[in-house]
Amino acid sequence: MPEYTANMGLYKPNINDAIGIASSMADNFTLIDSKLGNALKNKNNVTYTTLGERLDEELTTLEDVKSSVDDMKHRQANLFSYDGYLRMIAHRGNPHAAPENTLAAIRKAIDLGYWAVEFDVQLTSDNHWVLMHDSTIDRTSNGTGTVRAMTLAQLRNYDYGSKWGSYTWGGQTVTPYAGEPIPTLEEVLKLCRMGQIVPLIEVKKGGGAEYIDVEIESLVNLIKKWNMVEKCAVLAFDYVHLENLREYNSDIVVGYLSSSLTQDVIDKAKSLKNAFLNIKYDAILDPDNAELVQQIRNENIPLAAYTVNNSTDLRKLVDLGVKAITTDYIPVGRGL
């Protein structure tokens, strides 16, 4: 007769007893079915055909929950929380009130009550992040040259305020921003902290190649130094820069910039996690993109629009679910 194996609760057949083998196998299957009976039911008393079927479904549920928790963990409330408020962003500071991408322009944005200030950064040849939109300093200064080919000291030799303009007062010509220097990102982050305004840092590669990993890491380290990880966002048209940033930090909000709205653009933003879309406003208003805009709303992807200088367009964009507006001068303050 088959032996009873106590430690496993199953029968061990006698190899010389064919009948014993058959009977013990049948007994074992009965025992296994009995032991698995409760395992085939979940807490809602749903019975599955096999244990594998139950485990597959519970694993899928677990993965869905983990994904939702990850999204909640990385979503920063002070940026694009679902509170019904419209975020107004000052483009390059406030270029109608002061020279673009200067400390003076950012102070104006703070004074006017904008929720955030957007500005452009590039890396100098001696590895300082400075504010500049164009690849050269020709348009905005009294000098000439490519930002990424110059040192900070060289860039600081020039005046970035006089070209903004002058006016006559009391028979005298006044140039209010004469001598305005090119600011470093570190100076701007300090000002943003003091002024309680959210910095939106747009990475520009200017006239150079894409930034390598250690250069993006230096940007992340500056943000950490000023304790702005959860109080800023990094923007770029170049997806690779945002992808590289994600290698170093998952908590910094990123904004994927695009002049067009396509499925590929949406998919890339989603893949970055803790990200929002920042799309040129006319692409959002284009009737041909209505289904994509609705998809963005259905999937709760935060959507921002640039650069909006018309209040009629602003109202249309808000109706389409846009959460933030970048503008040169629409005078709307924080949280309105």
C-alpha cells in the first residue's frame, strides 16, 4: 500500500504496486483539489477556473494600482493640480515691460502677479547656464557671438538692456535698462524663490549640439541646490533633453513643447511621466485636432498653450481644457 507522507500531506506510492500508484495519484489529486478550492475564490467570492487565471487577473490589478500610485506620487500639486484655476505664465519674463530674459523682466513678471515665468537657458563654453533665447547675442545686446562658444566672462562684457528702448523725459533721453547684464540660471532661481514665482526653464541647444548627460545633470543639480525640485518645470522642444533629465530625476515636472499636435507628441509626453504638454495655441484651436484635444482631456494630461496674446483665443483655449497660458502681456495674475 502507498505510504502517507505527513510533511506534504500527500501519498507516496509503492513503485512495485501499479494499483497503489494509480490509487495514490487519484487520492493526491483529490487532496490538491480540496486544498485549492478556497484559493480559486477571491475576496469577492468570484470563483476562477484555475489558480493561474486568478493570479493573472490579480497581477493585472496590482500593476494598474502601482501605475496609479506612481502617477499620484509624481504629480506636483503646485503646478498642474486639478483645482480649476488657470495658470498665467510670463513669456521670457515680461518683454513689453523690460528686456527679455533678464532679471529686470523677471522682476516685472513678479510685480504683475504672474503665476510663473518662462525663460530660455543655454550653457556657456565654461559650463554656466545663462538666459538667452537666440543662439547668438546679436539681437538682444550690443555685442556679437554665439552663446555656447563664449565664456560667462565674455558674455558679461556686453549690455543686454539698451536695445530694449529709450524715452525722453524732461528733455533728456532715458535708457532705463542700460547696462543690464546677462543673468545666470542660479541668479534667476534665487530671484524666483524670493519672489514666489514658479520658474519654467526652457532648455535651448542654441548653435551647438544636443547637451550630453553630465550637462543635463548640472542643470538638475542647480535646481536641487535652490530647493526647487517641486517648485519648477523644465521645458524643451528637444525630447532627448527631457528624456536625459529623467535619468537623473523623476520628481521635476517636465513640459514637452511642440508647435504641432500629433499622436506621437502625446505619446512622448506620456512616456516622460510627471509631464505636461505645452503646445502652440493655434494647433490646439485647429478643428482638425479636435479628437486629439479630446483625448488629452479624457486622459487627464495637463495641457498648456503658448504664446497667447489675444483674450478671445484665451477664452477658447480654456473652454478646450487648457490649464496654463504663456503670454507676452495679457494682464492676468496668479490663480485667476
